[in-house]
Amino acid sequence: MASALRLGSTAPNFKAETTKGPIDFHEFIGDNWVVLFSHPEDYTPVCTTELGAFAKLEPEFTKRGVKLIGLSANTIDSHEGWIKDIDEISGSKLNFPIIGDKERKVALAYDMIDHQDATNVDSKGIAFTIRSVFIIDPKKTIRLILSYPASTGRNTAEVLRVVDSLQTGDKHRITTPINWVPGDDVIVHPSVKNEEAKELFPDFKIVKPYLRFTPLPKEKTSASA
Ligand code: BEZ
């Protein structure tokens, strides 16, 4: 029985075959951020659209130092044929690896197997619960876990938005409010006292003592430093 994964857990390491060759997952992460997203079965309709959308948005992830990697509980031979369909349907050029997890070893290590029935005989062998998104940082810490029902396609823009929020929060002492997108005001981190906030965020505004908004400070360039 694999242990439950939580935010803050170290992403379990594994070796696996992928459509881009064998990988050691921790080596694959290296110094990058990684988005790992999973599918229960190849040639499933919703998953087909999701993979096409991730492939099309990959340049935006790359700009942010994020590597994409998919997983599906079939063989890599099966994945190869599916990728052709995905590219045909979506107009994508899917270039990131997809893990072949026919044995569901990675799915088990990542706590994605139906806890009521690991064999999934109840659902004609399709493990509907292998539909998660993990955002993993360069320290190999899991920073986001999302689990989707089979009936609902994921939102790639939301995954990118969370990457932006996490990376911004790692850089500045801030958090991001509901529906934040880059360019919006952010929240001064509760650990920053007002005296320090005046230095860090000269334009911060106190809405309540526990809720202080600020524009992000402008990046200092070597020319302006
Ligand atoms: C899909 O449409 O992608 C899907 C269908 C059945 C199970 C899981 C996913």
C-alpha cells in the first residue's frame, strides 16, 4: 500500500518507460519545475482533448522553466498511436514524454488508484481515479494536487496560473487572492509585519489588519539597480 501523498510530500521517484525513452523521474525533474498529469486509458475522448491542449500550451510552461510529462495506464506503443490522433485532432505537435504505466506502478506510487478497488474491476478495468495533476518544484516537493472526474476536462490555463502564483510567491513574500492572474495585485504574506511591508511594498494597502494588498514590486534590472 503506497503512502498518501500530500502537499509538501517529496514526489516519489520511479523509473519508467516513456514515449521519449526510459527515465528516472528525479533525474528528469533536475532543476526544473514539473507538471505531471495522468490518464487512465489511451484513446479516451476527454483525455485526448486534454493532451492536445497541454501540447499547445507547452511553450508557455517552458518559458517558466516547467517540464510537462503525461502518464497513461497503457503501453508506450499504444501511446504512440494515440499521439498521432491527438495531434491530428488538436493541431498540436505533442513533444513531451508520456509514461507507459500499464502496470499502474506509478499510479499506485502517486496515490491515484481507486482506494475501494485497486483492480478497478468495478469499472471494467479503467481506473477512473488516474486523472490527477501534480505540480512539483525543483526541490521535488509536491506543490499542487488536483484530481478530476473523467467527465470533466482539465483547464490548462488554471495549471499555468497556479505555476505563476507559486513561482511569484517563492520569489516575493506574497500570496495570491481568488482568481488572481499575473498583473493583478497580490496579498502581503501574513508573516510580513507592516513596518517591513513599507520597505518591501511601498504601495501596499491595508484592507483589514489581516488582508493587505499590494502591486508586485517592479523587477530591479542591473540598469536600474
Ligand atoms: C475520457 O473521456 O477521457 C475518459 C473516459 C473514461 C474514463 C476516463 C477518461
